[in-house]
Amino acid sequence: MRFIYIVEGKAEVVINKNSTFLQKGDSILIPGNEESSIEANQPFKMLCTTIKKE
């Protein structure tokens, strides 16, 4: 699982071919077993944290 937080700008997160548009201050959880990508349609900064089970 990944936690994405947009620090600056705007980004497009695609999970299983479904787009979600995020802007500064938005966040999303991406399940580990889902196909995903982050599209840089314009400059942005993000914080990405991977969450693993032990």
C-alpha cells in the first residue's frame, strides 16, 4: 500500500485505469495489489510513503 500526499502543484493518479486529480493538500491511499501510475501533467511535489505488513 502507498500513501501519496501532494505538497505542491497538481497531479493525476491513475488506479486501475480510473483517474483521480489531486492538488496541494490532497492525499490518497493506493492498494498494493492495484495497477497504478502517477502522471506529471505539470510540475508537482509529493510525499510517497510505502506501508508494508510485517
